[in-house]
Amino acid sequence: MAKISVICSDLDGTLLDDRKTLSPENIQAIEQWQQKGKLFGITSGRQPSGVELALNHQIKPDFIVCLNGGKVETITGEVHWNRIENGVALKVLQVMLEHDAEMVKVTVTENGKTMPLDLQHLTATEQALSARLQQPGAIFEKLAAKVVDDDFSQVLLKKFASLPVTASWSDRFFVEVAAQGINKFTGLQQALAGKVPMNQVAAIGDYGNDVAIIKGVGRGVAVANASAVLKQAADVVTVSNNDHAIARIIQDFLEEEKC
């Protein structure tokens, strides 16, 4: 089994505890990991400013995959944007409009900035966005919906499966849509720029939008509070996000190296 040289982690429910904070134990462990010449990265569904807010300058990741692969900051300093084709984005929004009663909130992300979209009462700005979607090209990295119950999230996922997009869920009530073939794992591949074999990478997560990355790397790790689907996909289940899961898994990998 290959030794792990790269760790990437989801934020909410994984690196962050339930209070959305970084524990001193996790911070110290990440610093120890990086001091040994190993890489640590973030793989999140959050927008870039949300990642920055969560980290609060307490750790310095070597790479960042955010918006479920919609934006990637690589280990070589490059930035990649992976956007949804406009015509496809319009079809996604039309599906959401058909089910507006089941939606609590719809958001769109453009150039890394997320804003709410009222499907029924379009403001002048939102009408302008709708007009732009009629044009060729791609402007959105991610579309997302918060729904009234988790059963309906499965309804949306089935509908989006017929469209050329990647749809996933980041919580019981959140459905997220990225461009076709784009997810956290493809973002990780971009982030590492072909410089690290995937069998030397460990990924840690908690929910549906982590499935692809958990399955794609050498060591997929689910936190104890993860969904049943993710635990089934993972190679290892560690402690919960409230018990310094990243510190625990780093310690496990460092101990493994001594053997």
C-alpha cells in the first residue's frame, strides 16, 4: 500500500466542528503534516470567500478546490474555472422553477460569488442574468437549491441526472449542480497538476458531494458523522468532526510511516 503524501479535506462536517470552527488540534496536526514536506488541501462545496472565512488565516492549504470543482487553485499557483454551459444552466433553473414550492432558496455562483435567485419574482439584475443565459458561453460555476425536505432532494437529483451536469448533495436539504464531469475529484486532479499519483492521496469527507473523491483516491476516509452512502464508499471511517478527525487521521498516517 502506497504511503500517503497528500491529504485533502472537506470543510463543513469534516475539518470544521459543528460550531463551524477549526480546533487547535486540527490546526497543529496540519502544520505538523506540512512541516514534513507533505501537502494539505481543501476540497469544498463552498464559494471561495466561504473557504477563506472558515480558515480565517489559521492554516495555509497547498491547494484549494471549491464550488465542488467549479474553481481550483493548484499546487503550482494556477487557477482553473470550470463553468456550466449557459444553455444547460438555463435548463437546470427551469427544473427548479417547475418545483418552486419545494424550494427554500436557490443560489447561483458566478466568478466565485454566490447570490440568491428568486425564481418567481425576478429583479432587474436577475432578469439580466436570465438574458445572459440565452447567449452562448458559460457564466456560472455552480447552481444550488435548498429544498423543504430531504425526500425532495432525491427527486431533484433524478431530474438532473437527465441533464449534462454533475448533481450532488452536500446536506440533507441541499442539492448542488456543477458542469458535466466536474466534481471534487476532477478538481483534485487539476489541483495536483499531475505531480502526485492518486494512490498517494487521502481524501476526507462527510456527504454526497464527497463520494467521487473518496472513491477516486488511494485512501478514502469518512468521518463518523458522515452519511451512510459516504461510509459505504470509504476505505476507513474515523472519528467525528467534533473529535478532531483531521488530527486523528494525520496521526494515523504518520504512525503508518513508522511501520
